[in-house]
Amino acid sequence: MTLIKSISGIRGTIGGIVGDNLTPIDAVKFASAYGSWLKKDTNKEHPRVVVGRDARISGEMIQQLVMNSLVGLGIHVIDLGLSTTPTVEVAVTMEQADGGIILTASHNPKQWNALKLLNNKGEFLNGVNGQKILEIAATDDYHFAEVDDLGSITENDTYIDKHIESVLQLALVDAEAVKKAGFKVVVDAVNSTGGIAIPRLLNKMGVDVIELYCDPTGHFPHNPEPLKEHLTDLSELVVKENADLGLTVDPDVDRLAFMSEDGEMFGEEYTLVACADYVLGKTKGNTVSNLSSSRALRDVTEKHQGNYEASAVGEVNVVERMKATNAVIGGEGNGGIIYPASHYGRDSLVGVALFLTHLAEKKCSISELRNSYPSYFMSKNKVQLTPGLDVDAILDGFHKRYIAEEVNTIDGVKVDFDDCWVHLRKSNTEPIIRIYTEALSQQKADELAENTISTLKEIAGI
């Protein structure tokens, strides 16, 4: 089955059987469930919802289904057309809308699409509200509007520019300093909407932009997840063009990764580290990332006399913890920057602007900037368990093995040792335990992962 329902939305592959894949019927059902929940939650007959999409091939079809399902409920739709996840989030608050839907499957390949659901703050729904929507969809509990009460669709293609202007107006973004630095930057936007937004932002900041895969056709030229093994073309072009750096975003522009002038990855984990270093140097405060993110953020935060806290994995959990601790910046180690001075959502446009301002002030190369931060190395693995095994009991057994260490159990089990850590999380859909480790060398991280797998198998008796 490739239809995945969760509290944050629904995602799946296009075509196939209803209920097993993301078919037109499923898109209509879940858009209708969201709209029905929104009408009850707001107690409005005609709520307003912002809808935008990334450039993937199925996007226009899914968007028409979603928007007209909302219209059928009496909901007024603001249609952003091609957009980015953070742009839709910003538009919800600018429009003072009641909610938003982003049509994107993030870093997944082109056959995938998804509905991501927002509240009136432009933030992802919490678990309670997400569960209500799943229940409405499961029971087909919709009540559509009569003909005189149908909603409407209003097109508005101005929000990428409005989003860019809001980024440039941030107090810690210095476009003039970036312009004086004279950066040459290669941009790989994987032929999605980052190809509209990122070059436009960089041009406004006086950057010499070289576009690579910036035509928003939805035909991804490589695996769209911004990992080293997928970015050989970017690496080669950065070196060939003698560029100061390269950057890449995923199809919906909420993940951001940089490449050094020598064609080497700056490291997705270090996108947040560098931006936090800059922000904390200007604004004293705290930071948050999820449990599977690099310890380097904690180190940088403590260098600036701030407090670091870890949340459960998932953007909504990071945001909740950031609000609770008044964090001035946070995010996830996959290159997601959350900067509350802008909004509570992962935003690559904000990340680009903060990072380049930081680099301009430092007056150093991007590789020199990377070398100024603590070096950690990660390993990501999983262990397949026999169906029927009690995964929770296995994790509990692992916890007990290391009870004398610093242990966090808010999301699986994370054990912090002096110079390394291991984080175990169970899959919600299959008998798998995911294993994340970090250490001061790749060899140590890999060894810790291997030892963890052996321990888990011993506890499980397999």
C-alpha cells in the first residue's frame, strides 16, 4: 500500500486503487474531511483556505480536485498556483485565512503527491485536530453546500514575491552586505518551485545566480531528496563555474542544503547550525531541534550562552517545543530552518538569506565556515524485526541496558554518551526500528550503529 494517512495529512502514489493509492477519490475525500473539520472548528459557513502546490506533474490535477471539493462545502479558496510550502504558510497569515493546504510530497519522487494541512496560523495541525479529520474521512461525514451557498476560487499569484519581500525585511537579513560580497551561487531546484523562488530572492540580494534545474516542470532530473549522492551535477557545476557555493532545495522548498566551493557538501545538518550561529550572535536565546539532529547545534547554542532542547521528531513537535522555550531559532537536521521572527515553519528562503548574510559578515569561504564548527558524523540504519515481536518491549530493554547514561524517551529511546549518541525510533507502519548514531568520526558512528543492532537482536532473541 502506498497511501499513508497521518495527523499531518495524506500522501501516496498517483493512480491505482481507491484507498490504496492517492487517487482522485482519495484526494476529494480528504479535502472534504479537512473542509468539514474546518467549518466545525471555526463555526463559519464560509471559511477561507489558501491552496498552493509544488511543480510535480500531478499537482494541477490534485489541486483542482481539492479546491473544488472545498468550494462544494461552501469554502472560499485563495489559489496560489505554483508555490512553496513556506509561501503558503506565510500567505495564510497575510490573508488572515482560516487554514491552508499544500499539495506536495516534499522530497519524495515524482509519482508521489500529498495534502499537507495547516491551521489559521499557517502551521501544521496538531495531533488532536489531525485525528478528527481522519475520523471524518473514515466515516464520510461530510455535508456539502446547496447551490446558493457554494464557495469560490480567487487566483493570487503574488505571494512568492510577497514572501521574498518579507524575508528581505527581516532585521537580521542584510541584502546590501550580501551584494557587496559579490557571491556567485549555483542553484539546483530539482525543476520545482524553488526554481521560481530562490533565484528571485538571490537576484534581489545582488547575487550572481547560475541556474541548474530551475524550470518548474515537475520532471525531477534526479532523486529530489537533497543528499550528496543525488547532487553530482551541482558539485561539478560549482567547481566548473568557480562559484562561491552551491545550494539545493527539495521540491516544496522547506529543506535546504549548501555545497562548498570545492564541490563538497556543507552538510544538511550544518545548515541549521550555521544559521543558528549567526542568529545567536545577534539575538541571545535558546534553540530546539529534534532528537535525531546533530549535537553541533547544542554546542553552538552553549557557545552563545543559550539553552538547547530536543523535541520529538516532526516539525509540529519542534514548533511546540520552540514556543515553550521561547527559542529564537530551531528546526531539523534535514536542512529545515524555523525562524520565529518570520514564521513557525521550515523555510528555505529564510535559511538562504540568513546564511548568506552570515557568510558575508564572516568574509570567509564556505569551507572555512564549515571548518569553524564542531565536526560530527552520522550513521542512519534500520533493523528489520520479525512480525509479531513487541517493539516497545525491545526498546524498553535497550533503555534498561543503558539506564546509567543520559536517556531521553520522548520519542523512542535516545542514549547520550560523552562523545556520541544513539537514537532508536520504531516505524508506525512496519516492524522496523530506525537507528541514528552520531560520533566524532564516521568509523565510530558506524561502529556504534553495528553494536546497537547486535544489542537489539540479542534483546529480541533473534
